Amino acid sequence: MRSHKAQWRTAQAAVIFAALVGVFMIAATSNPEPSLSHVNVAIVSGDPAGNYYAVVARLAAEVQRRHGRVRNIASAGSMENIAQLDASRASCDAQFALVQDGLPWPQGASFQLVARLPNPESFIILGRDADRIHSVSDLRGLRVGIGPVGSGTNHVAREILAELAELDIVTSSQGMQEQLAMLARGDLDLGAMIIDPDAALISKAVRELKLQIVDFGVAAALAHRLPSAREGLIKAGHYDPVRGLPSRDKRVIEVDPLLIGNGCARGSSTQGLITALARVYPGLVSLNRERANLTTLAYAQAAQSYYDNQGPDRIGEYVPWLIDIMPTARWLQLIFVFSTLFAAQALWHRYRLWRLDARRVSIESGLQSLFGQGAVPDEVAAMVPEPRHRTAAAREELDRLIAAFELVAQRCRRQSESVLVPMGQEMFYRFQEGLIGRWLAALRTFRARLED
């Protein structure tokens, strides 16, 4: 009974797996663009007037177009994003955050890297008379806005200004919009921000507010002191080629924006988010696949699988809950293991059948000494005993053959009920049982006739 139950469970698992494969194949042929309805996440971004908020807004629009949902959570900036994402590990109110590379991670935080965005951001300093600044010493005694508390701009600016402490620079913290207004009024001499150089905010500041960009002659030297930073360049006329804004090339410090997670999101949601992000940034996959990861954060497992395969797990696209249980690579490994087990099961089944058949044939060959060459069960059952059959040696040999057939019959029945027998292959054992049973019936009948 147990063996039949085990075979029934195996059959059920096979039917369920076949049904899942069928669903996948139907979905793959009927829906060329899989839905992202399983994506329902929250991303901590930044100031509503800033670049990070705009990036998440574009990402949310792409996810919504494919029936998913991304909640855009405003913040003061990268440092606040890190703190909020870390605090959300227990409640999972937020699963992702945009931050700039090179910031310190909280002690004990278990963040995961999801994506490095292709468009780097620039540390830009604006001012009404910024073109007159030609060296670091020209910053002496100036009033400099360094962005809101909790922003990446504030953190980086303080690190840079720590190298320039002897210049007596007066710093203050404001939101970006307020900082631009203070610059336009002359309440600040300079204002710092980390932003995409193509963002509408910086374009408006240069074109409409007539603010100028400080040329960091020592950008490379300062970038060397910051983790994951490098020198960048804004070309002359980038914002207005007709009026020549800026008037000359401006050297700035560049950093990469990162999308990180706190481990709350499911693997399918992470891959769905990367799929949408790759539509917003077409070079995203190749960048994360080819560039070395120097962030000190390991890629999330689902993200690493996405980049290694240069695309999402195909099963996860159509049956996302499957990769939440286990990644596609593990499913394939499991299928391979089961295939190997089934092949081994079939091979063992054939070997045991061969041994049973060989044993039966061996016993049948022992009948020749008693009944002659080519005797069959029906002939033996109807045969009249001869004097040579009534000897003690003949009777002993006959009893030995009956016992041997009984033993192989018991082995055949026991093996036919084993869970190692592939479903539907029991009939081969039944065939052997039938042959053995005919010989047992014939030999017992002949043995009884000897007694009569």
C-alpha cells in the first residue's frame, strides 16, 4: 500500500510540473511583453525638485504601464535614504533607495546592490560670480550653501571642506530650491549640489537665473580623496551653445548613482524593477555586467542572475512566484537531478527485470533432466510419471525446482511493488509472474501425481 501511495505522489508531482510547463509555454506564445503586476515596491528617492525623484518617477511610469506599482518616497537626499532604508528592514515599508556611490553604510546594515545607473551625477558649485574663482584660495571667507541636512551633497561638501578648513568658509544648509533663490538674491556666494548635469533644475539655474559654474581646477585631486569619485567635464556651451553657457569647459567631480535594497523585496520584484529600469536606461545591463563592482556591496541574488543572463529569468517573467521560491538556475538543477534519478530508476528497473528473467531461465534449464528438451508447462502438467521420476533423487530435484520457482516468484512480486518501478512498468513483472506461476502449477500437479 505504501508503495502505491508513493507512486501516486510521484504521479501528482509529474502532472503539476507538466501543467506549469504548459502554462509557461502558453504565456510565452500569447504575451510578448510580460506583465509587471507582481511588482509593488517603494523607493526612497530625494527632493521632489531633484534628479533622484525624477528618475524614480520615470521608473514608476514604466512599471505602471505594465500594470505594476512603484511608490516614490521623497526625502532630503542620499544620507536620509540610507537611514530610512535601514530602518525599514523590520517593517519593509520601503524596499529600495537611490543613493550616490561612496557614502558610508551604517554599521550592521545588510544592503544589497541592485543596479548602478549609467548616467553619472556631478558635484556642481554655482554662484553669480563663479567664473572669477580660479583657485581654491579664492573660496576664502565665502558663504557656501551645502544642501539640506541628510543629503549626499551635504555629506560630500563637508568632506571636501574639511580639506579646506583654513579658508574660513561659512556654510549653511538649505533645500535646493531655497538655495537657488538665495544665490539669485545674493544671500549666498556659492551653492553646492550633486545632480545630473542634464537635469532641468541645473539648466534653469544657468540659463534663467544666470548662475555660473565653478571650474574645479583641482577636481582630480579632490576626487582622489573621495571614495568612488572621479573627475568629470561639462563642455563650454553645454546649456546654451548660442550664448555660450557655460563660457568655457568646467571641471567637476563625478559620482555614480546606485539603486540599493534592504533585502525585503522578493526576487521577482527585483528582476521586474530592473526590467523597467533597463527600459529607462538602455545601457544598464551591460554596465552592471561589465564594470567591476567597487561599492563594497554585493549584488542581490536576483540582480546578479539578471546581469549574468543578460536579461530576466524567463520562468520568472511569466510565473514570478516560482523564482520567489527558488531561482531559475536552481529549478533547472532540480529538473536535471530528477531527470538523472528517473534515468537511474529506469536503468535499475531494467537490470532487476533482466536478473529475474535470467533466474527463471536458469531454473527452467534444470527441468530438462526430468522432462526432456523443450518441455512446456501444459505438457508437464498432463505428463504420466515414469519410473525414473519416482526415484528419491528425482523427487528431491523436483522439490528443489518448485522451491526455486517459489522463491523467484516472491522476489518478483516484492520488486513489482517497489517505488523504484517506473509508473506503468509493473506489467513486465506481472508477465514474469505469469510464466513462473504456470510452471509452479504444472510442477505441483506433477508432484501430486507422483504421490498418487
